[in-house]
Amino acid sequence: MPLLLEEDARRELPRMYRVRQNFPTDHLEDVEGTVRAQFAREEIRSRVKPGMRVALGVGSRGIRNLSVIVRCVVEELKKLGAEPFIMGAMGSHGGGTVEGQLQVLHTYGITQEAMGVPVLASNDVVLLGETSRGIQVYFDKMCLEEADLVIPINRVKLHTDFVDNIQSGMCKMLVIGLGHHRGCTAVHQADFSYFGDTLKEATRLILSRANVGFGVAIMENAYDQTLLVEAVPGERMLEREAQLLELCRKNMPLLMIPDIDVLVVEQIGKDISGNGFDPNILGKSLLLHEFVLPVPRINRMVLLGLSEATHGNAVGIGIFDITTRKVFEQLDLEAMYANDIALGCLDDCKIPLVAEDEAEAVRVAIKVLRGNDLSRLKIVKIRDTLHLGEIQVSEDLLDVVKADPRLELMGPV
């Protein structure tokens, strides 16, 4: 059944133009050398003793050079005589199952064959205690009872659901990643208005009970390139992560078009952001009430696809107005629902209106605009919120592009 009247279905869509958004390009030229240099620091290498069993917490999505960094950490630990192993640390992702988490790790190139050490996943956790607000804190049993040293490896970045001086990073991996499905669910009982405080309290509790010698912090620039790799001693993890988050803010990509009638997003996915897309960039969220970056005003949003690495988990789809039949047929409802039930935010997985294809989806979005001049449509198309170096804009946005020195017109699509 057609979604539109014939006159709307035949509406000519605006001509689109390619535009380059220019961000700072600083990044690491030698990622492996940087990791080795971090292990050459005496305050880091002195924490690793021969014969130690060392658990590496790994599992966050979409990190450039993750397998390279993890493999280098493994090699440096072996040089120091340690016996490292990798423990999946991703909370409720992978459907919250051991098999699902191993599958996710394998898609990141984190396999026993590639890393040269055991790659494990577990849902066995120990209750360490509670925060001052009664939130239970769980931690991986093997890391607590069988590992002599625990090292979380994670990217420091803005979180998609709350604002505080620490957000996503090493601390979150300790609390939620290594809390596995049970710990993830328990911690997300905390209201997002005080989630940062909960995360910090839980981190302190874990640091007091587990031997977290140090963490490995990763940061990326606006082009998804590795900007920093730093080993951070456990006792300074909270302080240093807050400092790194400030640096992260300055290197985040932005959507530089301030006023958009229809935003078309080619894909979302767990490898792009924990929320499928980054609300800090689009200024759209079911949970965030403030944004620390400049965000555009967007009227309607269209979703065209899911990333391959998200395996059908379309968390974040609920913020979109319209999607396509292709997306609908790719949905892994079990994985998506497990993730959102653990987070306690069911709106994230609500399915929007389903159009047949991109053209129909955009025409529907235009049809439901209110108070807009339909002869001067401001349409923007992006690949996803990780890749904003090149975007597409409609003809009526060319004056905006020409007026902004950060934007460069590349020609028609």
C-alpha cells in the first residue's frame, strides 16, 4: 500500500552536493611504538611481575586499531614474564551471552589465534557491595579471584546517556563491562541524573577490591583515527580520565550545518556508538537533557541502514522518524531488546515508520514537516556519526556552506 498521495510520491527531491567538513588532523603515526613506549615507563612496567596472570578487559565497539593495541599490550606483558589472557568486557552486549560476546570479540579481530593468548567470556560475577544510593556493584569472578592484575583497555569518549567529568572509558569498562550482564543491569538502575556519581563510586569500590594495576586509555580524533594511547595507573584512573575527557571534547566531530529540515543517516550500529549514533553530535536523545557540544536543530530524521558489525542490534532506532524495509528486515530483536532491557530504556528500540526505500522515506519526512518552506528544503545526509569528514547537503544550504570557512564545497553528488 503506498504511503503517499501520487503528487507527494512524485515530488522532485532537491539536488544534493558533497561537502567536506574540516577538523584537526593530528593522530598517532606509530600506534605500536606508542604502546611500547608506555610499557617502557617504570611506573607501568614495575607493576608487572614474572608469572603474574593478567586479565585484559576488552570489548568496546568501533575502536580504530583495537586489535593492534591489544596485541601489542599482550606482547609487552609477555616480555615482562606475565601470563595474559583476554576477558570479554561489554556488559549486556552480544545479547548478554558468553557465545554472543565471544562472537563480538572475534569480529574485532580479538581471537586466540590473532592474539596468542586465551580469549574468554563469562557471566560469573561477584557482588562487591553497594553505592551510597543502594546500587549493587558486581565484578567478574575470574578477574577478582584468579587474576593477579587487571587491565581495562578502552576508548575515552563522551557518553550517549549522561554528562559528568567521567563518562565512557576505563572506569565504565571496570564497572559495566566487567560487571557483565548482571552488573550492567544493576548499575543501570541508577537514574541518569546521578549516573556519573554512581560510576565513580562503583569504580572506587572495584579499585579497593581488585588489583587494577593500570588501564590503557585510547582516544580518537574527529576522523576516527588513533590520537592517543596512554597507560594510566589505577590509583590515578579517575583523575586522569576526567582530564582526558576534556581533551576528547576538543577532538570530537561536529555536524556544522546549524538548521536541518531532514537529516538522512546511512547507518547506525553498536560499533559506531553505544547508542547506535552519538546524541552529542546530533543533539537528539531520549535521555540526555544537555549537550556539551554545539548541536544542530533537526526537524525529522531518516535511517537507511545498519552497520554490518552491529549484527542487527539497532539500539537507537527509536529516535528516528522513518526507516526503510531493508532496516526492518535486518533487525535482531533479541539482541536489541536484551541491550535495552538492561539499560532500562525501551524507547530506544521502538521501530519508526517503515518506508519502502530511501526516496520514499525522504518524501515522507518532507510531507510531515510543519511550518517549513517546502520550496527551500534543508536536507543533509551523513554516513554515520563516526564519519563526518564528508557530508551531503541540498542546494538551499550552499549559502551556509560558503559562509563557513570550515566547510568546503566539493561538487554535486
